[in-house]
Amino acid sequence: MHRSRGENAPLLPCSQKKSSVAHVVQSSLRRLQQLVKEKDKLIVVLQEAVSAAHKVTLDQHESDQNDCGLLHQLLLIQEDRSVQGIKDALQVKSSFKEIIIAFGVM
């Protein structure tokens, strides 16, 4: 009988070889299942972190929208005051003209 590899290795009966291979396969399978469980836990943690960050972002967006709405209202009030100021100035100018004409200053 000629051995090409492991000449000092003992020859095992076929049933022992199958049992040994089955043991290695089962051990590998258990380790892979454990890794999958660990990865699943990590995925859950990451999903929760993303959900929390998403909620914070939505809350900030809502706050920003409220701020923009308030600033827009303030801008409209300021524009109304400016327009009213222009109208008042024109009214005063018109009133001065009427007074000047009435007193015959011109």
C-alpha cells in the first residue's frame, strides 16, 4: 500500500472518517449559526439607531418648518408696516400739498 501524504498518519476506518467529518461539519454549522445570531443582533441595534436618528431628524425638520413659518409671518408684518409707512408718507405729502394750496403759499 502506497501513501502519498501523511505517511505517518494512521489509517482510520470509513465509519470513523465519516463521524469525524460529521463532527467538523456540525461544529462549523454551530459556529456559523452563532455568527448569524450575533449579526442579527447587530442589525437590530443598527436599525434602532437609524430609527432614532430618523425621528430626531423629523422632529428637527418640524421645528425648522415652524421657525420658517414664524419668520415668514414676521416678514409679512414688517412688509405691511413698510407699505403702510409709504402710504402714510404719501398721505402726509398730499396733505401738505393741500395745506400749501389752501394757504396760497404756492
